[in-house]
Amino acid sequence: MKIERRKLVIALSAALPSPAFAQFGGLLGLVGGILGGGDVAGQVKAFLEKSIKIEVTLNKALLAITAAYAKDEDRAKKQALFNDLGKQTDPKEAGAKFQEAYSSNEAEAKKLTESNDLEEQTKKLTVERQQQVAKGVVNFLVGVFQVRDVLPMGQGIINGVGLNPLAITQVVPVTDALPRLGNAVMLATTTIPKFISVLRGANIKVPDVGGGTMEEPLEAIT
């Protein structure tokens, strides 16, 4: 397990800009820098087009993992949320949906990895749900590797805006998204490696994930 975590930390550290990787706990403190910022609206739009797609991937992946272990009634709720993700066109509504999905499922994922019998639970899952967990793990890591493309964009927007009161309100969706993206990276180096270890311990294949890995097809959860 320690080996898996170390490999992921090394890979993600190489994929992400080092100043960004070191500041996930204080991304909102980046407001500063020069006044102005050029075409702020265009920059924010470009950022959101990428970050929203990434957050859909991250949240669907996490839902897939936790739903595999959930009770039937809880699984139905997760399926409804899974289906709803990505339908919002307003950044504020999308951000609220991401926060709702991520916060609850992050806690569930962490709780699962604290179980002493998680490997046994995994072995007892149906083959379909075992594969769902594996695909969820792969897709979550794929989403995290994609964060490297948007994190510098977001930081650049905030730094460019500085304290310009005319532009600060435009970048609120960016300042909201950056901590969520940072939290996903941290989860990828702490909780996700435990699922990888458990899956492999249950003889379920989980491929190594890198910056060029493609998402696994995951249209629904079972």
C-alpha cells in the first residue's frame, strides 16, 4: 500500500506544477498580483469548460466506487445523482452539485478504507461491482491527472485579476473550483491507493494510470 501511494505521489508531483502542488491548502490565498487581467470573462469561460468536465469525471468515479459497497436504497440515490451530474449549465449550480456529490462520497470512501475487512467486502461483491470499483479508481486518477491542465489556468486568472473590484466577482467560480480540484488530488494520494491495494489483493486487475491514460467507460452504476 505504501508503495502504491508513493508511486502516485511521485507521478502526480511530476504531472502538476510544483508551486501548485504545494499550495492545495491555501489556493484562495493566491489573490494578489497585478491589477487588470485582460479578457477575464473569456479566461474564466475557458477554465470552466475544462474544469467542469474534469469534476464530472471525478465525481462520477467516486460515486461508482462508493455505490458498489452501498445498500440498495443508498445506491438508488447515488444513481440519481450520477445521472444528474453534468446536466447543469450554470457554473454556480454545477459547483453546488459537485460540492454535494464530492463531500458526502469523499467521507464514505475514507470510511470504507478504514474498514479492516474491506478486502473481504470487495471479494464478496458481484463481478460487475468489482469492475465498477476498478473503473471508478482508474477514472478518478485520470481526472486528477487532467487537473494539471486547469490548475495553472485558474491560478493565472486569480493572479491576473488581483484586487480589481470589477473583475473579482467574475472569478468566483474559479476560486470555488480550485479547492475542490486540490482536494481531489489529495484524495488520489491518500484514499485511492488503498482501494488499489484492496482490489489487487482480491485479484482484481487495476492498470497503472498515467497522464495519457484514457477513461474507462462508465455510463451507469450498479
